[in-house]
Amino acid sequence: MTPRIGKYFMEWTPPDGSDETLGLVDFTIFPHLDHPDMPGNTLADAERWAAGMTGPAYAIDDETAITVVDGQVEVISEGHWKLLKP
């Protein structure tokens, strides 16, 4: 859905080495923020990852969702999240 995912999340590298994805929205997502089973998904990790992105990025936990209606982005959350800008 996002324009890129960043090398941090790539488990497979396509022949061209690109991290580009569908690009249906103009932001990227760092999922599972501060998940207890994912020690590499801290806010500090998200901030380092976002520094390599080109555009807004959201670090979101598992109790957060993002909706986009007519180009308007809304974060719906009972957890924690942060908008990160490169």
C-alpha cells in the first residue's frame, strides 16, 4: 500500500534492489511499535528507519490503524503511535 518499506523490513530483495511497493498512499508505516516479541521495533529503531524514507512515516503499535478517505489520513488508536518526518 505504501510507496516504500525501507531495507529494514526487506526479507527478500528483488533483482533491481528496490524497496518500492504499490504506492497507493503517500506515507510509509513502521508496524508493531514496541511489541514485546520484537525487540527491534522500538521508537528509536523507527526514527532511524524513518530517516531513510522520503516523506511522512507512521510508527504504529498493534492497537493502531490508519484510514485514508478521499486523501485525508486519520489515525485511530487505543495504543501509541508517532508521525515521523525525514
